[in-house]
Amino acid sequence: METKAFPSFTLKIDGDSREVTGIAAVIGVIDAGNDLIHKGAFKRTIKQRAERVKHLWQHDNRQPPIAAIKELREVGADELPEGMKKKYPDAKGGLLVTRTYLETDRGNEVIAGLKSDPPAITEMSFGYDPVKYDFETVETSEGEVLLRNLYELRLWDTSDVNWGMNEATVASVKSAIPYKDTGVAPLEVKWPKLALGAFTDSDWEDLSDAEKKRIAAHFAWSATVPAESFGDLLLAHHQASKDGVGPVVWVGLQAAMGKLVGAAGEISSEARLAVYTHLGKHFEQFEKDPPKLKTVELAWSIGDALHKAEAAEAPELIQSLQGLQKQLRLDPLPDQEALTLRLSQEKLLRQKARLSRLIPN
């Protein structure tokens, strides 16, 4: 689950009934995590599972809710409070939540913080899973960034919070290096083992941030942003160059996609789709189809299970899962074959779960 916070922009506080109405999310604005929520992103989750959404303090789902949600809906720009319109002039709407605070110690603390002058609690957040989304590279005042478009979200909670954005999530998505079109190399070009000397004659620590960024553009993922060392860069696919960024090499691109399929434990789950989208655009440059996303996601789920497991436990099941993962690293599989592997994977994981609690069903 991811979280995202905004200034709460309270619309109304009814002191007698302990009822508070506010905006928990802004629609149509690029946030600090380079995400853009689109209109309609909350409509399906509100229609299908609004009764499961809870109002919490600091997203702490180990504790009871602090308020009962009375109303939850998407609103248009015309219903946003004036303060929000001034702060976010391009906003197209928001997520409105009306809740009644419980007469509990924590409920009393939070509503007191909302009603104080000045307010002691000024931000709200929401917990969600991204359901439908994609990535694109856009130019901003801070330069080129990788933007995530959020078209559908599965909402879990709204929360009052002290501070906002989950920085760990932001950093993991930023680790996916933006796509860059520098042309393609002839198919016969070979793919050598790359070392820092292929890009520069200097040591990494002596390079400027701009030079580090240029070198990083030859890759699809970095452990840190900017990379603290050359070894932080993974999934190279551009021909090495000491000036600019070289063209994409087909053999290197294939190798990078193959490594991405088996990237569990090395590349964060939040960044994998961004990297897949990046590499997939290069496949299109060669007029070739990348592995189907459903198949790749299946490989990731198997890889995540293997990463959580200990090889000493049920070794025959571990070997079977490894066998499935190896099959999925091959060329794109037909949908029916991918489905068969999915069923095999689920059966193996159920067997593993009976022997160990390391892998959930």
C-alpha cells in the first residue's frame, strides 16, 4: 500500500456533532512524488468498497479508527475550498471525506488539533493501491522527470497526519531512470561488458551531478538518485559514450528486460513498472513487442516469493518455483501458457505456505 498526503483544507467543522468535512486528495496536479491523479481515479473504489475505507490516525491500521466516515466522494473543481484553488490553480477536483470523530482519547486529541487556533493538525493523507497507471517523461521547472499517471486507485483509508508524503515510496519510483530517445544501433552491434571507463576517464566521485546524470541515462534503474557510485546503475541498454548518450543496442535491451523479469529483491516493486515502460518504448523503436506485462508481473510475483523464502526450507518447492521463473524469462508466452504457469505458481505457494509462514497465500 502507498500513501499520499496534502494540506487538508477543511471545509467545515461542526463542533456539536464532531463532524468534519475536508479534501483528502487533489486531482489534476503533479505532486511532490511526480504523481498525477486523474479525474475518476476514486470512483470505482468508492462505488464497490466505500464501506471498507476507514479514517485513521497516521495510517495506523493496528489501532481502531478515530472517526466514522459519513461521506466519501470525488468532487469537481467548483466544490474545492478557495484556499485549495489558490494553492493548486490547475486542480480539477478532489476527494471529499466527511467523518464524525469518535469520543475516544485519540479521537478527542485529533479533533482538538483540528479545532485549535491555529490548527495543530493541518494535513490529511490516504492509503491506496495503484490499479491502473502508466508513466511518461515530462519537462518541468526542475527539468526532465518521470511522471506517473494514476487513473484508478483502490482506496484503503483516509488519515489525519502530522506530515505528508511517504519519502521511501517517492525515492523508489524516482530510481527508475526516464526514457530517452537517442536512436538505435544496427542489430549486429555487439554488447560488451560495461565499466566506468567506457563513459569517462574520471573517477565517479570526481564527476559533476550533470555528468553522473548523463551516464545514468544509459541505464534504466539506479539504486540512488543521483547514483552514489557507478555500481548503483543497473539495466544498461544504450551504447556507451563519453559524450552524450549512445543509441540503444538490441542485445543490451534484451538482456536488460531479461534481468528486469528476475528483479525481485533488487528493484523495488514501485519502480518495476516504470522500468518496464521505459524498456518497452525501446522495443517499439526496434518494431518489436516487449514481453507481455501479465507474464512479467507473474514472474515478479514468483520472484518475490522466492526472495522471501529460505532455500533450506522445502527445497523441492523452491526448485519448482525457480523452474517457473526460468520459463518466464524466455520470449513472451501466449496468454494460455502464462495462465497455466500462474495456476502452477499458486498451487506451489499454497504448499509452501503450509510449511512456512514466510510466504503468504
